Amino acid sequence: MSNSDMTCTLCSKRDISNAAIVLCAVCEERFCLSCNEVHKYLKTSSSHEVTALDVYTHLPTFISSLKQTCDSHEEHFKLYCPTHREPCCYKCTTTKHKTCHGFQTLDSLIEHSSTQFLDLECTIDELSINIEKVFNNRKGALKTLDDKILNIATNIKTTAEKIREKLDSNEKSILHQLSVVHSRYKANFENMVGELQAKKVEIKLIQKNIEEMREFASNYQIFLGSHKINSKLEKERNSLCRYFENDHKLRQKNVSLKFTPGQVLNQDRFLGTLEVEEVDCEIPFAKNASLETELPLNVFHDIDSVQIRTNSQSKIKEGSATRNLAGCTFLENDQMLLTDWSENKELLVFDEHGNILRNIVLDKRAFDVVYIGNGCIAMTFPDTKQVAVLNMKSKQEQIHVTFENRVWGITYSENKLFVREYSVGIHCLDLTGTIHKTIPVHGYITHITSLGRKLGTELWHLPLVGHGAPKGIAVGKYGFLFVVLENERKLLVVSPDGTHHRELLNEENGLHEPHAINYDMKRNKLLLVKDKTRMAEIYDVLY
């Protein structure tokens, strides 16, 4: 900031040189101590928020340069246009934004602007983790390549020394091929490592901007600045995803030399055949679960926009006892699994079209179930007060934990299991069965789900007076919740902030004794047990 920018604007107009101490972003003027006192008590400016100049200089340039006055109409911004994602004045709604819809007041949006830091930091965590994973993998791949090249070159030279007179020219030819292969692939690896290093620097810079905004920016600046940062992070995220989607970029190059030492002296020109093989390098993209369920920066999703439509239906055959389908989950390959908490003691596996694939008979009744990856499921057994992890391929139990009371609902998030124990609360377990934390929870709660946020922090609660006790619960995209009311035979959708809910299905849609529910975040599909004795259905969820 120049010296002229440090003087009081009003004093300068009177040819008086006084040092400015504050800046009013609304008036776009700098004031000295005395002029600021006048500014505070004027009726037109008494509500204006001023910023100390020494604080203002710490803000990122794209934050400090944000305008609060319309250039076209010389009026203060009061509205936010979701179509153009920019602030505007009331007159703009009849000119530049006359075809736009869904205007919201800046005051109402700014009130919730501080929560946007959590989404930005989650995105940064995700990007940092994945950049570091690919960066370390590529550095390791480069070292492996260097080691293999060095080893092959050493073997070639050792062999050439023994048969130098006959194979000298062939040795030079092979070494040249190695050099070409090494240079080509090494350049590719080094270029990628350089790109990833640049991404690490960019992410750290964005993180620094967020820290500066958190400490020095006003709520208005936080609101608009967060959208700008989110655009940058989304661009970096999409760029990084291309590394995982492009098979060639992350494929490992294995170099080998094929020859038969015992036949070397019987060949005129034969030292070996250089082979370069590309093999898959599986690096899973580590997604931050919080990003799937946290309130997004785009605040314009409305609960009325949530719709469902039938995808497929499964009619379950009768068992030796009346079925009680208490839990459900999606598996790999678009399959789904239901638990029969009756004397049948079965797990029922269906394909995406609702056709039964197989029945797995257990030695005890399983209530709730959740898929945790790698062909494994976690189940609760209220009768024996146990939780178990079962490998569906080997049918072997990998974890077995016993509690003091009955255990009911179970869910999985960020490599942790969450289990509801009656009269105690909700336990957080790792995949070895160790309990890390317990949240005291009272009341008759059977099913639980995870929003992927900090464990133990109450965000909101929604009384369902007159609706009966809820049963199955699942979290969907953008933080929307889907809740089953068994006694009233209804399916509700609840807004991410818990302030609104709406009925999606009822008895007229075939809900008889609805119970369990599960959501596939990748495909936006909802699995619902419409009748716990005989029927489940998959729905496509539209936002």
C-alpha cells in the first residue's frame, strides 16, 4: 500500500494530511481518528463495518479488492445472484440480472459464512493426502526404475566382460536401448513429480489464504472469498483426479532383460532381449467422507428438489419362519444384502435387478449390517450382544467384539465402525475391535448413520412429534437425511440443517412395514425395505 493510500480521504479533499487508521469498505473511504468518529455517528454510516488498516494489509489481494457498491447504479450490494454467483443491487435485478431467479439477501447468507471453512479445509485435506500419495508413489517408482536400470546395466557389463571379443558390439547396442528407455520414462516420472510438487505449493498457498481470511476478513469477505477459493480447489481436485482416471500416467514401467546364459557363446549376435512392460499401479483416490455429507458451498439445494424414482424391486421368498428384514447395505458390483432378523438367521444377497443370488445361513440372528470394503461386512447380533466382521468369500469372522448390553444399529465411516449399544450410547471402533470413544445416547434408538463430521458434536436435533419413533436412517448427497417411520409407514427426507422435512413415500406407495434403509453415495441410489416381511426396492435419487 503506497503512502497516499495511508492518508485520510476526507482530510485530503480539504488539503489536510492526516494519517488514516481505518478503512470503510462500504463507503470505500479511509478515515483518520477524528473523521472516523464523525463517520460512526452519521445516520447513513453508523452501521458500517470498518477495518483497521494494519489488519487490511494482511488480507489476500483478491479479498481486499472485493467491492460492496454496484458500479452501474452506485448502490450497495444487497442481493446474491445464484445464476452468476455474484452480488448485485436491487436495480440490477431489472437490468443485467432480469432473467435470473432465486435471489437471496447477502445478510442471510453471510450469517452462515463461517461454516464454509470446514468444507474448504476438508477439500484441502483430501487434495493434500492424494497429492502426497501420488508424489511418494512416483518418487518410489522413479527409484525402483533407477535401481532396476542400474542392476541390468551391471549384469550386462559383467556378462560382456566374459564374452567381450564376440559380443562387444551387441553390448553397446543393448546399453543404448537401455539409455533410451531410461531417459524416456525417467523424464515422464520427473515431469509428473514436478507437477505434483507445484500442486503441493499451490495447496499450501490456498491454505495460507484461508488462515488469513479466518483471522482478518469480514463475514462479507469470507462469504465471497470462500466461493473463489472453492473454485480453485475444485479445479485442483479435478486436475488431480485425472491422474487416477488415466491408466497410462500411473502405470509402473518394469524393465527386464531376457536371455539364456548357456547359449550366449553359440549365438552370433545375442546378448539378450530388452523388454519393457507396463503394469497397473493401484492408488485409490482417498475421498474425505465429510465432503460427501457436509453442507456444500453451493447453498442453493432445496429440500423440495429431492425426488426419487423406482429403479428395481426385490420380492423375497418366504422362509421357514416369517421374515424380519431389519438391516440392509449395498455391496460391490451393484449387489445388495439384507439381514433376516428372524429364526431363519439368513443373509440375502441380490443383484442390481432384484434377483436373489444366494442365501448365507448364520448360527445366530443378525440385526443390522454395513459393507466395509474388500468383500467384508460388519454385523450386530443383539441376542448375543456382539459385533462381528465377516469375510463373505471365506465366510470367516475377522473381528469379534462382545458388549455388556444389546447392540443394534451399525455404520461405517473413515475406516471406523460406529455401533449403538442399548442404554450406553454409540461406540467408535477401529477395524481391530478397539473402542476409541463412546458418545452417551439415551432413548430407544435402533439405527444410526454417520455424517462424517467430528464425533460427539451435536449439530441439531429434529423432534418428530406425532410421527412415531424413526427406524432406518441414511445420509445422502449434500447432507440430506432419509428417515423411515415404520408405524406411520412413511419415508421422510430431512434438510441438512435439520430445520425442514418432507414426505417422499407413504402407504399409498406400497410401504407396509418399512424398516431398513441404505444409501449408495457413488451412484445416488437408495435401498429401502418397504415391507420387512417380503419386499425391498431400489430408488434413483435426484437433486
